[in-house]
Amino acid sequence: MKKLLFIVAGLFFLSACNNTPASAPTPAPAETSDWEYIKQKGELIIGLDDSFPPMGFRDEANNLVGFDIDFAKAVCAELGLTPVFQPIDWDAKEMELDGKHIDCIWNGMSITPERKEIMSLTRGYLNNRIIIMTVPGVTVNSKDDLKTLNVGTQAKSAALEVCMDDPIYDELENFFEYGTYEEVIMDMDTGRIQAMIVDEVLGMYKNSMRSVSFVVSPVDFGDDLYAVGFRKDDKELTRTVQQTIDNLIASGKAAEISNAWFGADIVIKP
């Protein structure tokens, strides 16, 4: 009889347990936004090519310097973030970004249709036009004026590619390619050539360090806009950085950085 009572009691206990209301499921944690992810980390990992003066490069003491370095530091200071500059293989920049080894690409990166498709980009903050610079006393008011001059540029450069795509290229009888822009400038100074075709950011940077400046022609070979690139879905982070860039432009801080590197304010205004 005792055994039977024990079995009945046990069944009653199990039945009571099975009738206990189930506790509510634990809600899934809210997904962290791309901007919240960066805020929680407290740092922005910036991918760059550290051999691209004047945007980002090593000085004689091996310190990382450049316009983009100073500009990124100013943006991060406004956002309360620590900038972490990560040199990368430029050809693998998209993989570095998508793999979250870096949070953005900020190093004189041109806006292209292809990059618009695979990245979230800020608006252009610098226009790296391909410009014409001449020695003092020589004026170029149209590309046709180049026909009578000795003209130089760096081989395998963006400036050379753009120039070769222009109809004027086939009409330049005295056009010279050099290994580096330093060689181009040396021949400008000695009078062997009277004009050079160069990226504006590099030309203005070189000009800012000269006692006698080269003359910038009012004619150029077209625009080349630089932007900051983020992962395709990082829209909030992109907007946050863009707004901070706009604030630095409005406050005059961006112009201050530009003048320090280029001797002029060449930052694009919103």
C-alpha cells in the first residue's frame, strides 16, 4: 500500500510540474549599429598606404604624417575616438575592409563608379584635379598653349593617364616622362621644361615648400574627388563622419589643416 501511495504521489508531482506555466523566452539582444560598434570600441581603425605624400607618409623620423592623418585625427577628436592608422596592401583594401581588419579607408582614395557600388562613401572632401603648373613668366591659358612648351610629368602617374586620354596629348611634340616628380621639378628649376602636369594635392604640397612658387594654370585636365570609404552597410557611421567633416569645414579647422599642407584651402565646401 505504501508503495502504491508513493507512485501516486510521484505521478501527481510530475503532473503538477508539467502544468507549471513556462517562463517567457529571453529576448534577443538588439543588434548593435555600425556607429555603436565603433563607439563601444572607442577607436577607428583607418586603413592607408603609408607611402603616399602628402596624404599619408613617413617623415625622416619614420613618423606617420600627412593631410589625411591630421584630418582624420581632427574628426576622431570631435567624435571622442582614438584613431588607429593601419598600413595595408592598397590592392587588398576592399578585403581588409570587409574582413573588419580596418573600419575605413582614408588615404586620398578617389571616388569611382566601382567604389560607389561596393562601399559607403562620404562626399568628396578634396578635389585632386590634374593641373598644369608652369615656371614664373610662362602662362598657359588653354591646353593649346602647351604645344609650344617643353612639358613633363611622372611616368605611370594618374596625371599621365589623364593626359594621354586628352586629344591634346597627340599634339604635344616636346612631352617628357620622368621617373619621379622630383626629377620633373628639377628640370623645371633648370629651365629644361617650362610646364608640368601633376596631381593638384602633390603640386600644391610641393609649392608650399618653395621660396619661388610655380604658377598654377586656370586650365586643368579634370576632377578627381577624394572620399572616405566604409563598409557598404555602414551607413550610420558614414553619416556621422560626414557630419563631423562638415562641422570642421564650417569651423575653419579643415582650412587650417589644408593651409598647413598645401599653402591654400583646397577642401571642398558642402
